[in-house]
Amino acid sequence: MAFPVPAVRPARPPSGRFVVLEYLIRCWRGYFVSSLAQAVGVPLLYLLALGVGLGTLIDSGPDAESFGGISYLDYIAPALLVAAALQVGAGEASYPAYSRFKWTKVFWGVTATPVTPQQVCDGEALFIATRLLAGSALYYLVLLAFGAAGGPAGLLMVPAGVLTGLACAVWVLALGARMRSEGGAFNVLFRFVLVPMTLFSGSFFPITQMPLATRWLAWISPLWHGNELARGAALGGLGFWAAVGHLSYLLVLLIVGAVLARRCYRARLIV
């Protein structure tokens, strides 16, 4: 007696966004060590120079009370983790992503397959999130070695850094998809947006020391919201509704930026 052979369902192909993610991770393997060393090395130098070196003078000086009774090292450590994530996210979303439009034309080849432009954008964002997670986790271990990682809740500095970096990176992805030049707009972005954002977002001093007329610059800065979340995790003292407000700001920035980036990728890659 013949028994019916059950139909074999064909294997479901992986989502295009994960195909793009896999490709980018395979490319990352070639400079994995150097990228992590750079992501951790620069903020580590800041930690040594400012937190340990300058911090010794600040802790024994008249401005010590400005930092809420904590050491300067403990004050800037969470902010350095978030600032490093911001720089890595914006850096990866700028020239490396833009080169796949402009010079290597990788994105054009990818979208000649069933992978859609929106999935290409999603894959880029997932790859940036992967890089941010690896770099932030490694830097958290550095803070642990310095005794500046706070209590167990200090581990939440890592997702705060990833969220801040990714919320800014998606806007840079959108910018790159709209550009046609050799990338000069990225230099303007780094010099006149990212550097001032790092200096005036409460990374190195409380924003209460800024004039009230310019304090709004910190309030609209995603880095300030990330700093507050990271400090609240490491040092405590951040109220529930304040945390919700900072988190909501970054999530809205991420969602709106991601939607815009996906639309820009679609407009650029569909001829």
C-alpha cells in the first residue's frame, strides 16, 4: 500500500535586511579589531586625561560641589560612553555607507536582487546597532576596570549609548542617500554639529553652568538626553518621568529618522 508523501515546503529565504546585515558583518571582519580599538581608545584617552588627570584638580577645587558630590571621573564616564557611541554611529553612517552609493556601487547591485531599498536601509541600521553594541559593551568593561561603571544598573549605560548613537545615525543615513557630491556635507556635519553637540550637551559640565539663553541647545541635543539616561543608570537620581521623557525623545528621533532614511533610500535606488 502506497502512503502519500508529505509535501516539503521550500525553505523560506532570509529577509533582505538580514542578508545586507550579514554582508556588512563579513566586511567588518577585516577591520574588526582596529574599529573596536578606535571606538574605545579615544574615549579612554579622554577618561585618563580628563577624568583621572583634570579630575584630580577639580575634585580638590572650589567647583567640586557643581557635580553633585561625586567625583569628576564618575561624572564624565557615562557621558564618554554615550559620546563614543554617537561618534561611531555617525561615522559609520557617513562615508562608509555613502561609498556604497557613490563609489563601490554595492547598493545598486544589491537592489538588482529581490532585496528592496528599504531593506538595504534596515540592514545598514542593524549593522550600525551591532557596532554600537560591541563598542559600548567593551567600553563599559573599561569603566568597570576604573571603578566608574556605577552599580548593577550601570549596565543600562550600554543600551542608552546604542539608542543615542542609532537615533543620530539614521539621520546621517538619510543625508547620505540624498547627497550627490563627494561627501563634503559630512565634514560640515562633523565640525558644526557633532563637535558642538559633544561640548554643550552636559558631557563635561552640568548644563546649569551655561547661560539660560543658550541652554536650549542642550535641551534639543540627543546627546544630552542620552547623557542623562546613562548618568541616571550609573549614578541614580533620575526620576521616573524624567527618564521617560529622555527615552521618548530619543525613540521619536529614531523612528522619524528611520522612516525618513527608508524613504530616501527608496528614492535613490529606484530608477
